[in-house]
Amino acid sequence: MRIAPASDSALFISFGDSISLETHRRVVSLFHAVERLRDRRIRNLHPAYTSLLIDFDPLHLTHEQLESLVAPLILQSLPSNLESSGLIEIPVCYDREFAPDLAAVAQHSLLTEEQVIATHAGGDYFVYFLGFSPGFAYLGGLAGQLHVPRLVTPRKQVTAGSVGIAGAQTGIYPNSSAGGWQLIGRTPLRMFDASTTPPSRLQPGDHVRFRRIDRGEFDRLARQQEWGR
Amino acid sequence: MIRGPMIRVIKPGLLTTVQDLGRRGFAHLGVSPGGAADSISFRIANLLVGNDLNAPALEITLLGPTLEFEVEATIALSGHGTSASSPISLPMTEAFEVAAGTILAVGPLSAGARAYLAIRGGLVIPEMMHSSSTFLPVKIGGLQGRALQSGDELMIGKRTQGSFRKLSPVVAASLWPYQGPIRVTRSIQTDWFNHETVERFNRQPFTVTEQSNRSGLRLAGEPILASHRGELLSEGVALGAVQVPPNGQPIILFVDQQTTGGYPKIANVIAADLPCVGQLRPRDEIRFQSVKIPEAIELLRQQERALHEAFAS
């Protein structure tokens, strides 16, 4: 375990450095315990696979005080139940125009492009947490052959719906944003809509599968999404 | 329905958005803090017109809007520059009256990247996740989640908390734009970079590139390369984090930041210098300077004290 300041206003608490449900349960449990403190000096909580970043008001709380606030919560924390009932299917079109990094991923993983697609679409995934951008679900469960590095230079603009992979994780960009993951496909579904409750299509604890679709179905589903607005 | 007093947007300016002091408590949903890029100038503008500190106001980027006032109003501009206007010069950091029917053209800012235009009473903007600030990447908050457009109508509210305030010039001088290096503390992966690289990071100049916005400022300079190799599992990132992708060109994560990320972070901008980051223009040259956390907190306290004292008299 590691506790260290991330900035003059943030404390970083890490339980390990590889994805496992065991480690993640401790993160989720600490996240809920800190949330229950309802301490106004704590401004934001950023849970991730194995870590929790706590953003706080440095004029009214020090790193040391915060550490002594959370230390007992770390000890007491009971393993959280992570599973939700959801099994969610996300249609993804892996056509070239949506997959600018497919060739690079195939080369890196020593697979054919078809094998990369089949491997990605054949996996069972689990939503660990939301982060990065509203509605971005970090998925664990990516097959080992597909673990590839992030881009050397992140893109300034990634189109909403793009499906990316980086290291041991995969995810869908819900909004157009900058991004450094390797892009191998795109979903026509809207992943985040601030006017719905909950606004995010995927929730922590959901199980996710990708279904490969062709360009025709992509366009059809994209049109349905527009009508549904 | 009774229509409130209106301001009509004749020209929107380069990028004018409604901002307040931001939204907190939604980082676990991937929602960044947002809010005014320079929270000091934002608060000064609201204080000058006697508004509550968080009243929605306009954030102007480089080139201001042209606005038609349907009613008499009291407004104030605040930023790093000393003037903004065309054809006549508008006072900065001082409240002034505009008569009904006035067309106010806020021109190019003389310095800094952003200025704030506060109107006594604030703007009436519905809150989205406890804030009126415009979050452009996801199109939420502000005016339908977007920047101002010609033809928009803005309604003036009633969010005052006192009379107009004057900024004491002596104290203002101590608040006035800090021009030195951007001060940073260590971050979670500082030790991914060897000692010489960290030293060089704190010494060499970087240029702010055109690829910069409220989400992040991309810098260009002699590459800063990590000595440790590895793919980081994505983790929470703090406001002002300086992350370094493998190309060695640092990115300062700013108010509309990603809430988690996986590039290593070499440093983190101190809270007191975040408003200065909001004033950086593309092509500006900057340097970083390393400080310890207690010094960073002390600088923040001094800044808050100065802001308080500037309006005390």
C-alpha cells in the first residue's frame, strides 16, 4: 500500500499495481467510507482500479490530517460487493475507418487484424469504475495478447463512441475528447446523456460484452439514436 | 411569463462562456471541476459589482463579445490586461454603469488569455450538477452547454450580496499577475524520471502550443523522457497535474480536465498558480519551479489574504 501527496490539494492512496477484483474491492469500500464522512473539506473522489485520489481544500485540511481521517477507514473497510446485475451488450463496428490503430495493434500483438477483432469481441468485461470523461467506463478483462502501450502522442480529438485499448484495459470514449488509447472500433450508441438518470449507460459492477456489427447496422443504430433524442 | 432584464449578444467574441467557481463531487462519474480558468479574476469581477462570489459571469477568451444592454446595468471586467475594448477603452478592475440601449464592444484583451465580465445581479443560468459553468466537451452547463452565439439573450439575476466594492490599489498590486515561473510540487510518478531530467524540467523553457484549451495545455520543449518504462494502470489525476506522454512533451491538465489518466505525472502545479495557468496564451514561454508542499500552501494563504484585504476597506 502507498499513501502519498499527488499535489498540494490531493492525497493518493494505492492498494497495488495490477488489476484484480480483490484489490478493487478495497478501493470501492474506501471510496464509500470516505463518501459517508460527508466532510465538506473533501471536494472530489477519484476511484480507479487499485487507487483512490482524494481532492481536498488545502486551506482547511492538511495531508497529515486527511491521512489520519482515512487510516481507520482503510483498516475497517469491509470487502465491498462489486457485482451488479447488469449484463450489457455494446454493438461495435471494427471497420477500418473507425479503427485507425487496428493495424498497429495487430503488429504489436503478432495477430492478424481479424484475430484482434475476434479476441476483443469475444471477451467478457467488467466495469471497474467511471473516470477520465463523463460516462467513460474502465473495463477490465482484456485478453493478454491485446495489451498494447498507449499512443506516444495522444490524439487531440477522438470521436465519441470510439473503442480503445491501452495496457490491460479497454473502454469507449463517450464524448469527443483528447485521448491516448489505441482505437480499434466504434459504437453507434450514446454512452452518456446528462438528461437521463443515470446519465451513464455503463455503471461500476456491470458486465459488458461487445457484439461485432457491420457498417450497415452501425448506420441504422446511429439513426435510431438520433430519433431517440 | 415575466421576462427579466436582458442582454442581447450581437457578436459572441472568440470563445465566451458562462462560468462560475465550478462543480465538485462528481469526479467519480468522470466529471471535472470546470469553472473559471482564472478563479481570482472571476471572484474580483463579482466582488466589484457586489455579487455573491459564485454568481455566473462571462469568461472571455482573447477577444471579447459585443453586447446590447436592454436595461441599465452595472458591470465590471477583470483579467490580467489593463484594457479591453474598441473603439473606446473600457475600464478594467472597476465597476461602471452602462445605460439602457448601450452597445458594449469588448475588444481584444491587452494581456493574458482570459477576462471576466460580471454583471450586478449575475446571470440567470440553470444549474447542472450544482454548477452553471459551461463544460464544452460534454455540452452541459451554461447556455445549452455551448459558447455564446450571436442572437443569444442573457437574463440578469438578483445574486447580489452587498454594495459595489472598490479594489484597494495598494493591495491589488500584491495580487496583480504573478509573472515568475509556474510553481510545482512533486507528483506520484516524479521518480519515473531521473534526477537530471527533473532538474532540467525545472530549468528549461517550454512553449504553450496552439493545441491548448480548458482541458489541458500542451507544451513544447526539449523532450522530458521517463527513465522508467511501463504502462501505468489508469489512476485519479489532480487538477494541475503535469503528465508526460512518451513523446516527452508535457501536458498540464486544467479545469475541464480528465479525472483519471495513465501517463506518468512528473509534477503538479500548485493551487496558488492555477489562475496564472488560465492566463497563458499559445506561444507564451513558461518555466517551472519546484517548491515543497508547505510553501505551496503558504502561497495560497497569502493569495487568499490579499484578495480578502483588497476589498476590506
